Amino acid sequence: ATASLLAACGGGQSASNTAPAASTPASASSATGAAPATDGDKVLKVAMNANFPPFESMNPNGQIEGFDVDVMNAIAKEEGFKVSYHQQAWDGIFASLKAGDNDILISGITITDERKQQMLFSEPYYKITQVILVPQGKSIKSVEDLKKMDKVGVTLGTTGDLAAQKILGATSEKIIRLENLPLMLKEVETGAVDAVISDSAVVADYVKKKGDKGFTMVEVPDFTVEYYGIAVRQDDKALMDKINAGLKEIQANGEYDKISDKYFAK
Ligand code: ARG
């Protein structure tokens, strides 16, 4: 079933929108071999899987919007480079960076040791934990309760997938994997799965938007904290330096907090 569900999800959807031109490019940092991605007036391609509000989602006009877009725009503006945004299936997002189809990934991506072997990550820009989403009335107190369920849903290849494997076993047939979270949320709505494991800030946003329509987010102590980072290719150190400098600056000058308030107002 998983394969056909994957095919049905529209992973190949393509869309892009160019950010409002960020000021003039920073004077090319000289001698020490600036990485290709930072050359001149080039518009850097930023890829994300826009199925993950409030971090990234596709608005009705086919433009990608969200916290990650605003953060990336603010960094690019600060550092004087130009960016455009591109939809990318989650499954394959890391390969697309490596292949040079895009230059930067910002997509609610958790920094993990394994991923750090494949690409460069920025300093952390957001903190989450994995949480469990269940229909109201189901009680979950610890991951032990998950083991009693028949079907636990995750997005394929996410840290939620890893968390599920850790609890239920890597080969457990209880783990149901789909290509993106909105598809998985439908499954919990219809009762096709008993619970979904995903990132706290995204699940919280979903529960909030649903109002009192019957879902609960359960935080369990067993899941550890995760940090989101922005990724570039291993050899794009010069670009990563700029991203980190920009991130630091927007955190210091209040811009980051402004963006946070816009998406995560209490
Ligand atoms: N934080 C999780 C991970 O890195 C999930 C990220 C999913 N992001 C997305 N835009 N769909 O594995």
C-alpha cells in the first residue's frame, strides 16, 4: 500500500517563487576560494518540502510561504545574496542538494550526526521535540502505550520515522510511512492510523488550526530535543559562513523574534 500512497501524493509538484530582490551582493569575499554558490549575482536556489506549516507550505497562489521562507529571506537580505524557493519532495531532498539541483535546504530539517556526514549545517535556528498526535480521548502516557497500538504513522525518512523505529523496531509492520505529513494527518482523521509521530511545532500548529475538533498532542519524555539547521553542500563553506553570520545578525537585531511572533504567537 505504501508505494501507491507515495505515488498519489504528488511529490513531483513543482513551483517556485523568487524572493523580493535582496539588496546588492556582498563584495565577493576575495582570495581564499569563494565557493561557487556564492559567486556574483547568482540567484541561489533554496529547496524545501512545502508540506510542513508553519515552516513551509504552498499558498493558494502556488507560492511557498512560512517561517523558513521569512528566515531565509532575512538572512539573504542581511548578507546580500539572492534566493529563489523551490518545492522538493522530502524523499530525495538531500540527494537534490548533493546533485546541485539546488544550493540551500531550509525545511524544518533536524540536524543529526548522520546528516552531518553528508552536508554542512548552520547553527541551530529552531528547537523542537518529536510528539505524538492522537484522536482526543486516546490516552498516551509514554512510548509504551504506542507499542499497544496497531498503526503508527510517520513521514518517510524523517526523525519521526527514526523515533518510531527506535520504539517499535526498525522492521516493525506497525509503522506506516507516507511521503508527507498532510497525508498522514488525513489517515489519523479517518482512523486509518492510531497515532502520528512528528515535530512538535508542526503538530501544535495543526491541533490549533483544527480548533476543538478532536486531536491531542502528547509530549512524552522519551523523545529527545532536536534542532533545525540550514544545509548546504560540504564544499560550500563560504556560503555557510554567510548564512551563519546572517542568522546571528537577525537573532541579534530582533528580526528573528519578529518572524517568530508572526508564526508562533501564543
Ligand atoms: N524535522 C524532521 C526531520 O528533519 C522532519 C522535517 C520535515 N520537513 C518538511 N518540510 N517536510 O526529519
